[in-house]
Amino acid sequence: MSSGSMNAIGVDIGGTFTDLVGLRAGELVISKTLTTPANPTQGVATALSLAGTRLSDVDEFLHGSTIAINTVLERKGAATALITTAGFRDVYEIARGNRPDAFDIGFRRPEPLVPRHLRFEVRERLNAKGEVLVPIDVEAVRALGERLRALGITSVAVCLLHAYANPVHEEAAGRVLREAFPDLFVTLSHEILREFREYERTSTTVLNAYVGPRVAHYLRTLRGHLEDHGFDGAIHIMRSNGGSMSLAHAAVEPVSMMESGPVAGMIGAGAVAKLLGIRQAIGFDMGGTTAKATLITDGVPGIEDGYYIGGYATGQPMQLPVVAIVEVGTGGGSIAWRDGSGGVHVGPQSAGSDPGPVCYGRGGHEPTITDANLILGRLNPQRFLGGGMALDLPAARAAMDQRIAAPSGLSTEEAALGVVRIADSAMALAVRAVSVRKGVDPREAAMIAFGGAGPVHAAALCKEIYIPTLVIPKLPGNFSALGMLLAPWRQDWVRTLVGVLGKLDGARVHAGYEELMAAGHRQLAADGLEPQRAVFQLGADLRYRGQEHTIAVPVPSAAALVGADAAVTDTFHALHDMRYGHAAQGETIEVANLRLTVTVPRDGAGIEAFLAAPFVPESPRPEQLRPVVYTDHERPVQARVLWRPSLAPGSTVEGPAVIEEPNSTTVIFPGDVARVTEHGHLVVSIHLPQGEAE
């Protein structure tokens, strides 16, 4: 891991922009450039060049990417097969048998990533305790491998019944496949997930196999590119649980990097919340392609075990710990369009970086949210990307008028304001999903907004949901890359162990935790990390008897779980009450799984120090005035236009105002008041309608 004196860089490759934040000899370096979709490493090279950084001087390279999740959403994964226990190949397609949207007559079940003719069965059987009932037919596995090769299959998922209890048969199958067919990408369920729930375990294993070859190729290309340019340090990849992992680990367990890009910014938002003493915060990240929201409590983003890629109703379940992010397809590049009946929609299609919004002048002709903000005066055509990219206002107006305004009988400004409001409504739903639905009143929370477009829209969102305080941290446009330099190395392990709390077999519990600890030490050794620097946190999944779902509860020790100590039971009751609004103190509590989380905190306080450092402003720049449309398209308001890097700590700015900086723009509404903290973060008091803020 990086130390304060080492040189580390974080690179976030998004759908529109590639962001870089680095620490070089204790100094911060930043850059932002358009992503090159055909060759993402080109964007990395450009960002490094803009930052004046040579790879040969870098000790650690941290990276987040959307390649894994996009491979699933676009269904561009490998030709994948599934091998499972005889009689169980349809578990993956039958799924849960529930109907999430009962009133949708057009509802369709999730489409399996592996069709039925590529799901194969092998004779073997264990019982739920992991005892062998029918030995595996190894020769049948070998024959299956030959068949897969003949079919042109490049990746295989092996998920056998009860392998979570005893992986002996999966290990045997894996040995045969890996030795006889070295070109086959082999994923064994127990190497990814040692937890019951047959459907979710199968889906997670298939996801890993489906994205594996493409992600592994991407990571090899990235490593080759870095090494060709003189890099010989450590490469760490952001993972969905808010930590990082080695590139070698990411290449065999790519399912862990599904939400690799978005989580880093939420880690950074947590650090800002802790610094400013904000107990409940909502992290809001709006980039060029999507917007995301996460609930942050006491500086820690919420983590859930289980996630649906592509949405709950029709998505693919992934049973791994993930920072609880809600994502919507509204980013700066999201396209505004009219349907057949004249209704105006925004997204989820994005203009991305190529061609990008119309105003980029790169061949785009569909109006986007960025074009709408430019038309409304919220963006400065001369100062975009610090003046590095001039925006074409007449082209944006012409596209908005031709595609939206004229066919709808609206003025150009009215259409642009409508586009922005539609986007704000969609993003407000995401913010509600991580606050109201989690039992948190937004009126008692603060929003921490970042991403290139986040500060443009954040104040309007706060007004819609009645959030009284908005924080725009330093470097909001590069914040996800900055968050990578805060992320600890992290790995989660789980073992299913079902029993009644207070009546558990002590020997089994101790053996289970010892097995998890041994796995933790093996991974630390594999990644070259010192075990004495690691933090081991035990946990258990608990539920009231008769319940289906569990709550993860921290456990002080194996003995505390066996003894059903108050430290365990009281925490479970409190967490249940917080999530569901009630607790049943007298009910029997069941254990479903044992858990272990191992983290290795980052050395040095480089980025924490930057976030907390006293802010030294640049020399003042002349203030400007510009007409900005806030709420009435017919009455633009003369707004002060200020340069954020020259605003001194303690200074206040009353709206209407627009605060510009190299890689983002903050829009301050009339009645709102922004204050610059001693650290250089912006804290905005939102003017809310009377009677709702209380």
C-alpha cells in the first residue's frame, strides 16, 4: 500500500471522462480528459500527460472501471457454459419464482446469461453438511470439457449443490478442467462465494465466468500499457465493497469489480462527512453517463450483501458485499428525446464522450442535459474544463430547438428547463431510495455532491427532497479518482452455518471462523501484505426464526456468538429496529452465515491531509455577471459568477450565483447561501419552503 512519501495515482475511467488524481512527492496532481471508448488506456495516457506525470515515477496505480458491469448490461460477455449437479441445471432459470412487478402485463423474467443448451449436469451429490453421498464422476467432467471446446466455449462456471459446505467435488472438477483445457476461463463457485442460496450462488458464479475473459484481457492490456511506459509498481483495482484488490485477484474474480468505478467517490464523500462532523449524509455523484446516490452514516457508506445488475425486477443477482448504490441513467451526456406521442424523456441513452453532447462540437446532434445547462446559462462556454474545451452554445440551442422545443411548441429555454427538471426528478427518486426507504429523513441529512455535473444539479435536488445542507467538496470533478487514494485493501469471506443463537455447536463455530481467518492470511500473503497491519472483523448474519432474510451483525469474537452475548443480540435488535421499524426482543434468533472482513488501511495521510488542510486561495479573479435561468424560463436572473479557487475561507456567497472551477460548476439558487470552510469545501445552506424544513 502507498505511504505518504510514495507516489500513487488513482484513475477513474468513466463513460464520458477519464479522471486522474495523484500524490507526487506529497503534492497533489489532477487531470481530466475525454474517455476513448475504443481504447480506454489512451485516456489514461492522455490524463498522465496532462498531469505531467511519468509512470516510471509512480509506485502505485489505483484504478476503477465500469467494464465489468457494462459487459453484463450490454450482454457482450464470453461464450459461457454452466456445469452443475445432475437434476439442477434449471435452478438458474427458475430463479426465485417471484414476480416483482405484479401489475406489469409485459413483465419478463431475467434472461439467463447461459442458455439452457449450454447448461450441463454431472453426477455427484453431497448433503447439506458437506458429506459425500455420490462421488463426482471426474471422467464425465473431462468429457464435458472436450464438448465445451468443440462448441467454442471460452468460459465455464461450475456450481455444484452444497459446494458451500464442502468444496471437494468442485475442486476435483476444477483440477480436471484447468489442467486439460488451459485456455478455458474456469470459475468455481466456492472460490467466489461459500454461502447457501442456490440461485444467487449460481448467478454470481455465472456472472464471474461471463465477464471474466473480457475483464482479464482488459486488465492484461492495462498492465502491458503501464509496463511499456516504465511502470513497475503495484496495480490495485477498486472493488464493489469499497476496498481495493490486487490486479491478479481482479483477473480471477472480476465479479468483485462490478461497481468498481462509482464506489470510490462515495469513500471520499465519507471522509468529507467525517471531517465536517456530518452523521447522516447522502453521497450524490453525477458524471457524464449516470447519476448515483448512497447513504453514508458516520462517514461509512452503507454496504449490502446482494445486488441486482440491471435492476431488481429483471436483473442478474450478485450475492457479494457491495456499497449500496442506487444508479439512474441521467448524466450530463444523457440524451433528451420525444416519444411517438410527443412526451419528452431524458436518458438512459448517453452521448458519452464520442460524439458527446452537441456543444462539445465532436459531431453530436442529439441534445443532452449538458446542452440544456449551457442554454440556461448554468455553464460557462469559455471556462469548461478550466477553459481547455470551448462549448458551442449556438449549436446546442439549434439542436434543442429542432429536436425538442419546436416539435413541442416550446421556446428553446422552456425546453431546456424541462429537460433539466425531468432529469432532476429521476435523480430525486434515486436519492429517496437511499434515504427515505432506509428509514432516514432527508431533512436530517446533508448531501455531498460531486462528479462533473453533480454540483450543477445538487441544489435543485436538495430543494425537491428538502435536504437543508449541501456540501461540494474540493475537486468535485475528480472526486472518484481522489476517493481511490483513500480506499483500503479489503476482502470479505463468508461460510454458511445455520443454527439457533444460544444453542450453537461451539466447535463448529470456532472451526468456521478459524477457516475464514486462514483464508484471510492466505490472501494477505498472496498480495504481499503484512498481516500485522491488517484489521480482522468477525461478523454473522442473523434473523428471527421464521424470517427469510438476514442482517449482518459485527461479532466481537467466536465465543461471543456461541455464548449469545448481549453485545451480539442487542446490536441485532437495534439494527432490525432501524431497518424495519420494530424489534422482537423475546423471539428466537437464528444464525445463517459466519463472516470475516479483512482490511489493510492505507499508509500515510496524503489525501486525508489534503481534504483537511487549510485552504489557501489563488489571487482574485474579476467577478462576472451572467443571466441564468433558475425556475422561470421567461425571467433569467442576473447571477454573480465567481472563481472558486480564489474564494477565501470564511467567505460567503448568496444566491443567485454560479461558482466555477476547473472541472466543475456549482449553481447557487436565489435564497441559498454558500460558505467556504477553512478546508476549502463549500457548505450551502438551502433555502427551503416554510413548513417543510422542520
